[in-house]
Amino acid sequence: MELLLFFILGMVFSLSVLGIAYLSIKVLMPIYAWGGIIVGALMVIFGLGWSGSSFLEDIPQSGAMGLAVFCMPGMLLIAFVWRKFAPKNIKI
């Protein structure tokens, strides 16, 4: 089961890298905005890995903490950076 978890995490990481690369071509933002989006995406992926492995090890409190401490700030960082720096009328 752990191998499936890490395979899925690898796929999510690869898709997020491809998605960010596609967005970097389509959207003009400053370099520090892209840094914020990349850090936020890494925080979300780290939180998903943390919570998935904690749930597999039968420690659900640690899994919930991983979602709350890593995923939520990562998603908020991505949302705030996108709202601040992305152009208002963008067609993706």
C-alpha cells in the first residue's frame, strides 16, 4: 500500500510541475510570485505525503495535523499570491 501512495505522490508532483510550467508560459508574473506558488505547491504535496503515510501507519491525529499545518497554509499561499499578482482577465 505504501508503494501505491508514493507512486501517486510522484504522479501528483509531476503533474504539478507540468501545470506550473504551463502557467509560467501563459501568465506573466514577477519571479517572487512564482516562488510563492512553487513553495505553496511543495507545502501541499508535503502535507499530503505526511498525512497519507500517517494514516497508513494508523496515526490519524498526525495525519490530520499534517493536513492542517502544511496543506492549508500552502493552499492559502497559492490563493493569496494568485489573487495579488495574476492578471484579472486571463484566459488559460
